[in-house]
Amino acid sequence: MSSSAAVAARASVVRRIMAPDNDGRRKLVAEHPEAALVAARLPLRANLSVLENIAIVPRVREGRDAEAAATFAWDLLDRVGYTRIADLRDPDLGHEERFVAKLLRAVALRPPIILIDRPGRLLPDTYYPPFVDATLAALHGRFAQCWIVDYVWNAPLYPRPESGA
């Protein structure tokens, strides 16, 4: 089974972790160097389009040719409904578009964990829990685990899990 088929065959697990403070959040991030970090402090490459920012990962990591890497990146953008941003560069992106680009770049890495650090910093003008949930749902099967790390005081923003009877 190819690595992309293996990724598609597995279930995606999303976990919310509420950190009590910055120290707790930093410690969690530091304890998981294997995670692909999606964070405000990690910029996109400003000289590349969104498509190129995503496609560079399989080109460098897997040795894919430019066309195959671009097709892979386009497919990810299509899955989340953001093909319209493919040719845009970082300065031309809104907050949601930049988040999607960073998330897809992390997905392309195929890490054991994608760690979204403080989604409120990435999406300041968005009621972010439903937006992040919908984006991750569109990517189901393309990642193994995604941990959303937020502060405890933001817990009321997230829907409560339904209890099964």
C-alpha cells in the first residue's frame, strides 16, 4: 500500500487540549517535536503561491516531480473548497485562507500529529471552532491525529461532545 493510500485508509482523530496557561501550551508543543505545527508564528513562504507552499512538501520530502506535487496540492485545496486561493501569495490572503494554506502544508507533511496552536490567533475574525471542525472534516482520512491546543478560558467556544445513550 502506498503512503498516500495508507493515509487515506486510516481514520482521522481530532483532539482538543485546553492548556491552563502559556507554560502548559509551550510544554506540550516542545514534548511533541514529531508534530507538524500550524501556528501564527510559522509563516508561509511569501515568495511562493499557496499551491507552491503546499506542493513544495512532497517535492522535497518525497522527490515528486513538479506536476505530481502540484496535482497533490490542488487535490487538497479542492477537498476543502479553496482552489480559488491556489495562485495567491501570503500578503494577499485573509485569515481563513492563510489558516487553510498552513493546515494543508502540515497535512502534506504526513506527520503522526498535526498540532494547531491557538487557533484564535490564526483566525481572529472567525468563530473558529466550527470553521476548524469543518475544515478538518473535509480532510478526514488525510491525517492521523490533529490536536487543537487552546486556552482553558476558550473551552466554552467549543461544542460539548454529545453523550450517547
